[in-house]
Amino acid sequence: MTVYPFFIHLGGFTLTGYGMMMMLGFLVAGWIYSRELSRRGFDAAIAWDSVVLGVLGGLAGSKLYFAISVGHIAAFFSRGGLVWYGGLAGGVAAVFAYMWLKKLPFPVLLDAVSPSLAVGYMLGRVGCFLVNDDYGLPSRLPWAMAFPQGAPPSTAANLQQQFHAAVPAGTLPIQVLTVHPTELYEIAMTFVVFWLLWRWRAHRHAAGWLFGVYLVLSSVERIVAEIFRAKDDRILGPITVAQILGVLLIAAGAYLMRRCSHPLEAATA
């Protein structure tokens, strides 16, 4: 299957599928978060304040992570470089600062926002698919896809030079290869993560337990996806930076789950 980027041209303005899904992701995540806050007895406006701060902090964090990873501060001002873990760190820092200033209960709100984080990430990956970005390694599976206008195009030369991927011997450098549609893998896995978090949102553990579950499940999802991704940051053999960070987040999430696993007694559920 051959897939091309999705664009909408409005006069001299071009709207990308990624931009549309990012906007939709923030709106849907904010709506779900506001519903969960209302269920827990909090002002729903907290959700929309958090969305605005999360967007600003996330953009700054993702760009900073990208600039550090490429070793050039000018990359901070480039159009690319929206890295998930950097965005998560920047967004969390901004929202934590907001919670601290407002004297809001961190663990309760982290539980409340967990399903929203999964939804936002899932819709962001839909955007990646629509612009043919973040695809996988070469594959001949029936569902493998070719991205002739991807970011970058999935040619043999790009896969070899940019991602150090193995390609069949004798393949012409300009030949477009089919690859794992890892964006779709992540969409499917993250939907399962969201479904579990939504199902468990009324848990009877102490506040903070569900956020620990989110850290574990979302990190496992990312570690699995990275196995098939075309990446240029494999630093320990096949291991990527994102997988190492994922292991650390799994440890943090498991710690939270263990610490908060006792039945909830008096706090907000």
C-alpha cells in the first residue's frame, strides 16, 4: 500500500494533517479531563488552564529535547523536532507549576488527567500517520506501507543513511520501500491504554495509583513500538533513547502503584 501526506490548501495557507490532529488532540484531551474533574468535584476550568499551559510547556520541552539531542541550539527554532518525551517533561513541568501555585492536590489531578494523556498521544500519532512521519523499518508484511512523500520519503537511501536500516541487497537507493506503519501500531496500542485507564478511573486505591498505571502502560507501548520504528538514536545496539527513558518511567510508575496500592479511605476518589 502506498500512502501520501494529507494537506488542506486554503489560499496561500496549508493546513497539515498533523496540525489538525494536534489541535483535535488537545481539545479532546481537555474535554475528557474537564469531565473527569467535574466527576471528582473540581472546577472544570482547571482542565482548560492546564491544556493551555501543557501546550506551551510541551512545545518548549519537546523543542529543547530535540535541540539537545542533535547538539545544536538552533534546532530549537526549527519547524521539526516535536519529541514526545521532551514534550511530556515540559508539559508536566508547566502544569505542576500551575498546580503548585493554585495549591491543588497533585495526586488526585494526575489520576484525573491520565486517560486524557493517552487520548492526546493517540490522536497525535494519527497526525504523524497523516504526514507520513515516524514510520518503521523495512517490511514485506501484507500491511506494510510505502511513504514516497514521507518525512523523509521511505527510500532505500534514506532508510540506510538516516536510520541505519538494513535493506535488501541490490536495492536501488531511490527505490521506495514498504515499512512497518508504526504510527498505526501506536494508535492501536494507545487506544487499549486509554480504554484500561478509563475503565479503572474509579479505582479504590490511593490517589496517584492510576497515574502510575499510565506511566507503566504508556511506556510499555512505546518500548514495543520502538522495536519496529526507523530510528537514528539506537545507542546500545538496538536499544533507543526512548526505550531507556521508558524503562525509567516504568520503574517510576511501578513505584507509584506500589505506594498507592492501599485502599482509599478519606481522600477524593
